[in-house]
Amino acid sequence: MHGNLHCVKFLLRQPGVDIHARDRWRASPLSEAAQFGHDQVVQCLLRHGAGWCEDGAGDLLCSAVVKNDVEELQRLVSLGVDVDAPNSDGSTALQRCSHCRQSRSSAVPH
């Protein structure tokens, strides 16, 4: 899935565009693109100055842990997400692993 990459590129060329804009749920373009698997849009936004700091990265990682989705964890890490990024409650993905029913070894690749 690519998202709407052509529109993203066009909008990023517009003067004054806010790459860090948030919606009412505090989601940014970067966190939305990552959440919906639009990796090319994520890469484009990162190249234009978006950053993972305080951008929902911890929530995305923790969500993958809760779902026991190692492939999603690997995808997010490959996109540059800091594995120690806290979620909105202050927990990291590794901390969430200890709360889940699955063992840490089954939720996090070696």
C-alpha cells in the first residue's frame, strides 16, 4: 500500500505546510501513514523533516506487541522507529510484552 503519495508530495511543496499537524486525536501525518502501512508515504514524510519523536511511535509499537505481530514490529523498526519510544501511557513495547499473555520471546524477534 502506498497511501496517496502523489498528493503528499504535492502538499509538501506548498509554502507553510505543517508536516507536524495533528488531528483531534493527536495523530500526525507520519503516525497515520505508519499505522495504515503506507511505507512510501512514511519515507517521504521523514525525508521532508517529519520525526518520530512524540509522534505516536510508541503507541504503534505497543499495538503491534498486543497483537503479537512481529512482522509489524520489524516493519516499524525498519522505518526508523525507536524501540524505546513510550506510548501515550509511558510504557515501551518491551514493557508491554511483560503485560501480555504471550512470552517476550514469542512477541519480540531475537
